Amino acid sequence: MDPTLSPPEVRVLLLGDAEVGKSTFLSRLSLGIRPHDDDSLPPYELPKLRDMDQPFTFNISLYARPYTLNFYDTASPMNYTLLQPSFIILCYDISKRSTMQSVREHWSKIVNTHFNYDEALPVMVLGLKRDMRREWTEEEKKDGGRGESVMPQEGLGLAQELLCDRYAECSALTGELCREVLEDVARTCARTTTEKGAKTDPTSCNVM
């Protein structure tokens, strides 16, 4: 690669209801995959990110190449529907079932309406606040019922239903599974700059 050329820029858009944990996830991402060169994630305070500072820009090196990742979410000062992202992440709160329904009934339609210009556009479903998941009570299970928390197989089922490329979940607050998610996001971003792109077979869904 010519060292005089600027690193490829990748736009990543996070979509989801307010308060599902997008900002906390971006705060975790800002620390890098291995913050402070230490395998332990918490305890330390996550940085505060301001919506007005979007895009949140991170410079990474992957496959021996530098990349610039620009992250936006729905609170961006710029109208997010006017962006042309290279990668979309649909976010929901694992502890709040209605936010998963919102991904199905609202945010996926936003993707299909405003971002259908590129069939190769990769889309991930990401469950946040994993640490707040609670097992369903026997009362909630009666007559085939479900609890407020979303179980992993339900999130995976949603991603498959929406023909997304990936499903993952993590806790940005505690750091659980964050390294794996951040690494996968970085790899997907890097692949969007290649000739083949990052889109997988639309009938498949990779699980983390």
C-alpha cells in the first residue's frame, strides 16, 4: 500500500431506540480492543461522548493496513438518513423486549427504505446490556409466555428473520464479550473496502 495515500474511511451507522446503550457501546469502543494493553476490561470509567461530536472517529490497523472508522448514531447532528454508511448495526436492549420489537417493526424498515442503494451493505443485529438479562420466571413461561429479557436464540432468530449478516451481544458497561464484538466490527469494516465487500450469503447469519 502506498504510504502517501490516506487510509480508507468507513462509515458505520448505529440504529436503535433511545437508551438502548449505543452511546455506552461507543464509549467502550473508544478505549480500543485492548485498552491500556491489559486483558482485563473493567473496572475503569468509560469516557463521556457527546452527541454533537459525531462522527466518533477511530483509527485502527488491521491486516497490516490503517483504516479510519467514522461512527454515527441516531443522535447525530447530521440527519442519519442522509448518510451513506458502509456498515449498519441495529441495536436493542436485551433487558427490554420492546426495543427488539422496534428493530423488527421500525428500524429494519428504515434500513430497507433509506439504505437499499447497495445490496452488498452488511447489517449486524447487536444486543446490548447483556449484563441486565434476567431468566424468565415460571409465571412468565406459562402458556408459552415470555419474559421481559430477550434470550440469545431470540436475537439470533431476529437476525435470521431480517436476513442480517451477523448477530452478536455484549455488555458495554462490564466489558463482557466486547472484545469479540469490537474485533468483528473492525474486520467487517475492513472488508467493506475490498472488491468483494463484507456481505455474506444473505441466507446465513454468523453468530458470536
